[in-house]
Amino acid sequence: MNHSHYIHLRLSSDSNELKIRQNLQNCLHESFGVAMGSIYLDILSVNGRDVVLRANASDAKAIMAAVTSSNTSSPEMRVVKDSGFLPTLLAPSDITF
């Protein structure tokens, strides 16, 4: 079974979906080569500088590693939160139980 994983990214400036997708593919290609540069991912939401992605769970770590290690993407991207359950990305990270 193919499970989805969700990643919340924050950009250094506003961007559009096409530019974000191109930057993600460039980061993956730079970090892992041609094979990983063409993995499938969905951009579910672009809200100002906040972006939510959906990817296969098996690819999520590679995406986060590529975003974190890339120093050539413009705008710069950073991982805010990730989860296998989409609603957890909406919860503030400072909640304690």
C-alpha cells in the first residue's frame, strides 16, 4: 500500500506553484541525481509563504533532506513540520498535553 506523507514548508518570500515545483525538483536533482529529481509530489496549498506538499511516505525523507541541504533555491525553503496525517500540520507546534 502506498501511504501519503505531508510536509509544511515556509519560503523566504512569496512564490507561485510552478516556481515552487521547479525549485523542489532542482533541490532533489542537486542532492540525489536524476532519478530523485523526478519523483511525484503534489502541492496542496500555497498560502503566502506557507506551502503544503503531499508525497509518497517513502520519498518524504529525501524531499526534506534535499530542501534542508540546498543552498541554491530561490526563494529559500525550510521544513516547518511533517506528518503522515494532514490535520496535524494545522495544529500549532507549541501545544503541550
